[in-house]
Amino acid sequence: MSLEHEKKKIRQALLWGIPFLLLLISFIYRFVFLEMVRTIQDIIHLAPHVRISVASLLTVFLIPMLIITLVMLAVKAVNPDHATIRWLNEAFNIIMFAGIFALLIGMPVATFLQYRYMPLLGYSPCNILQGNPNKWSNDWVRNPQWCVRGKDRAWVKEQSEMHP
């Protein structure tokens, strides 16, 4: 395939690729990464309820991988043989392998650590609250009496304000 033909294919892919990647990055940032940051803040401040999703740890790797993909596509659209592409490809591979390591080792370790240390911080497991988004999220409450089937995080917060 000629260099010009490759550039043309990449530029066509950019028409849908850039908006798609930007939307995906913003979605993951808004609904996964920021939730992970809030969870860390809740643990630090000993909030009445904490929802831990160990899978959200992967956003630390996924967002940079998507940004590198975006940059790599833009560079390839200008010059598919540019030396920067090799560097970006190496960075992508390193982040990808670190993400795979986090998936295989980090997530089980994070799960173990939460069940080991959350009770030491005064939390009890409570996976019966409404609104738990997936099976990889664990709810924790500071008072075991706040763990009531059919209730949600807002109710737990109300209870904590009424009965500190």
C-alpha cells in the first residue's frame, strides 16, 4: 500500500475516530475515574457509605492508552513513517502490559486489601443496597444497621445524619 493511500485511509478513519475516542475518554473519565477519586476521598474522610469498584483501577491505564491512540492516529494522518509513531507504540505497549498486570494481579490484591482493611476502618460489607452498578462493586457502611435491603446510598447518608 502506498504512503498516500495509507494517509488517506487514516484521515477517513479520523472523521469518526476522533469524536469516538474523545467521547469514550470523557465517558470513562466522568463515570469511572471521577467515581474512583470520590471513593478514595470517601475512605479518607470516613464517609458513612463507600462503594469500591476495583475495576475502576483500570482507568489509570485505559485513559492514557486512548489518548496515545488519538495522538498516534493524528501523527499517522500527517506522516505514517514518522519516528514518533514508534515511540508512541512503545508507550502504548508498556501501558497495556501494566494494565494487564493490574488486571491479573492488582485487582485481586485490591479486593483482598479492601476486605482486610475496610473493617479496620470501621466499615461493614453491605452488598444489598440498591443502585450497585455491577458485580465488581462492593458497598461498605460504617454502621451495620444501615445495611438494609431495598435502601440506597442516599438513605444511608440520611441515617448517618440523623444518628451520627
